[in-house]
Amino acid sequence: MPTNFACSTACFRHTSVDVALNEIRLAGFQAIDLTLIPGLCDHFDAVRQSGSERQDFVALVRNSRLTVATVTAAPGNFNSPTDNSEFIIQSALAHLKLAAQLGCD
């Protein structure tokens, strides 16, 4: 049985997302782990971007012909009494919504 591998966009965090997607596709991968962690992999901010920016991003990823296997995000520390729990929940929901829009299971 064949094994399918995905490549993380974090491997290309120092490039733009379009370059990352192209390099991953050219390397022969068919699926990606889309990493969206502020300060580490700033390819897209699922919380602060407008609806049209989100649509453009989704179109860019879909046009890459890569399957989004996972979305890796860091919405915040759910166990920290000093972190803003409302923002953490908002961030988690924004990333889940993006994952759904990208067809991520």
C-alpha cells in the first residue's frame, strides 16, 4: 500500500506562501500541513485578515493543487489565567473555519 506524505509550509517559512506552495508542489508532494503561527510562519493571519483577504488566500491554496491535510496554529495557551481567553477562542475558531474552507478533514 502506498504511503502519502505531506510537507509543512513551516519548512518554507522564510518565503512567501505562494513560493512555499510552489516549491512543495515541485518537490512532488501532494499534501501540505499549512502552518500559521505568528512569529514563526507568518503566511496568513486567520484572525485579523478581512473576508476578501481570506477568500484570496483560500483561492491561492486551492490553485496550488495541493491538499491541505492539516492546519497548524497556535491560538494561545488555554490554561494560562493571564492570557485573553476570548481572543484564544476567537483565534481557534478562525483557524477551524479556514481549515474547513480549505477542505481539511
